[in-house]
Amino acid sequence: MTPAARLAAAAQVLDEVLAGAPAERTLTNWARGARYAGSKDRAAVRDLVYDALRRRRSLGWAGGAETGRGLMLGALRLAGTDPATLMTGEGHALSPPTAAEVGRPIAEAPRAVRLDWPDWLLPRLDASLGAGADPGALALTARAPVTLRANLRKVTRDQAQAALAAEEIETQADPEVHTALHVTRGASKVAASQAYLTGLVELQDASSQAAVLRLPLRAGVRVLDYCAGGGGKTLAMGSLAPLDLVAHDADPRRMTDLPPRAARAGLTVALDTDPARKAPFDLVLVDAPCSGSGTWRRTPDAKWRLTSGRLDDLVRLQDTILDAAAPLVVPAGHLAYSTCSILAEECDDRIAAFRQRHTGWQVVDRFFVPPGDAGDGFFQSVLRRDEVLTIR
């Protein structure tokens, strides 16, 4: 495919996504139908689509419309490329820009447009991040880093880095998170590498790794990952100490890949649909369902799908999950609540509300980081149960 044809294909996919179709599924369906597209073509179109979704408002402003064509036109203009060079109307290219498609200078755009942020969420962003609101929002318009976690049960980080280098995967050690390696070259090779297939490394964002490192883990404690999903944090905890690990999820299908991943990492994890039977636990981790606002550069269409009603539903669900998980903690044990959100409603506000409903819990650690070059936005609060749980 020519660059012009890739641009046209991205515009087609974007029109479907903007009409309500999930981005990843739409890209998959396009690739299946576009047998003429090679692997590099598919990757290029995917990058165009995701880059456009991250910057949907600013590109639409510069391109004159929030359509697939408008976003591609805006992307060219903001990149300093003359749209007429790729939008020629020849072959599979988009038709040339019309006089009506002039767009507007980005400097004249409202703040929410320049930040590529929904209008209704802007006051909440400001309330949550304060002076960090603009940098946090702008960080979500860039591509996310590819980060690996060294499995310390098998190797040191230096050994993992050397093993990756031997397979032409270059990494840079994170200066703050002693398990994290940022991939600087060869990211596409990771999934097929021996370092990955033999459990020396796992894909995991640095902020998530940093949060796990703050958990009260020591050899022999009983740990429940209450919302385990694919088990990334389960495995990260197990890599730090010999633990009695139990994983649970409301939808057990999400944990399908956890047993083989655990085996690859050299860990044993028990899956349980009713963890109350094995309670109490020394530590219960609740990595709650959330808006994912700290990770929207990875799933940018989610930013535009979130509504006030959906956020309210998530907040109620987070409270329900915390109330269900708290009784599973042994006296003097710990409850950790985490989200990949940067919205106060899903972070500190939930801890405050929990402590209003329950007595005998003290916050012993708080971790919050906005999205940035090194990692996603993430929140975690660790509470200690100081007495028998009571509900007000």
C-alpha cells in the first residue's frame, strides 16, 4: 500500500469507530478483508487510527470535521505536510481537500480541544490534577511506552536486559522502578522472544510495577488478587516473594491465560470463584474496574465513550467491590485498592467513602502518579485493618 492508500484506509476505519464500533475489532475486521495489506501496512494503518483517536478533537479542529477524512486531514496539517501531496484522488487515495475543508488554527481552539479532552470531564480533570491537568492530558495524546517487568524469581533485571539484547531487543532500565525495562528498539519482537516465552520478563507498565513494589509482601503471606483479570499484578506480586497466591475475578473467563502465564513465570496460583471459602487473607488486592483514564493513550476510543452516567456506575461498582473484599482480610491485615484512573472520584474519594462506611481501617500508604513519559496514570491506597470490621 502507498502512504496515500494507508491514509484512506485509516479514514475508513475511523468512520466506523466514530460511529460507535470498537477500534480494535474494527481494525481486525479491516485487516481480514484487506488481503492486499502486508504486515507493515496493517501496522501503519493501526498507528494512524490510534494516533488520530488520541488527538480526535485537535485533529478534527485542524481538519474541519471529526470524521475519518477530517482527522486525517488535520493530522497532515499539524504535521506540516501539505494534504494535497497525499490526498490526490488517484488510485486508492482520498480526494483532494475542498475549499470548505480549511480547518482552523489550533492556537484558536478552546482549551479542551487543545488538550484532546471531553468538555464535560475538564472540570473533573482540573479538580483531580490541579496544575498537572494540562501535562497529564497532553501525555495521553502520545503513544504509550512499551515496558517489561523483570521476573526476579528467575533473573535480575540486568540479566533480563542482557537476554533481551541477545535477541536484538534494546531496553533502558527505569531509574525509579527497579524491575522495569523500557523497550527502545525491537518491541515487535518481544512476544516471540525466548526471554518472554521462558518467563524472564512480562509486559507491564512501570506505574503498575511501582504500585506492586509498595505492597506489604513477605514470604509465606496469603494474598488474594480479588479482581485478577489476566493476572498481571498476581504474577508481579509472586515474583517478589514466595506467597500463597489466590486469584479471583467476577468473570472467570478473564483468567483463562493466567495458569500458563504463571507456569511460564515459575509460579503457582490458585484460581477460585468463591475466595470467601479460603478467607481470611493477609493481603487482598482490589484492582477495581474503572474508567481507565490513566491509560487512555492505549485505548483512546474509551476516552470518548465514557459518559457521566457510566462513571457513576463505575463508582458504585467500586464501592460494592470494596465492601465485598474487606471482610476477607485478616485482623491486622491489609486491603489494597488500585485503579488505572486519574479521576479523584475513582481514587481518593472511594477510599474516603469506604472509611465512612467502615470503621477500623487506617491508610498506611498512598501512591498516585499521573501519565507521563515513563508510565501510565495510576492510583493505589493500602489500608490496614486494625479491628474487627463494622459497617456504619
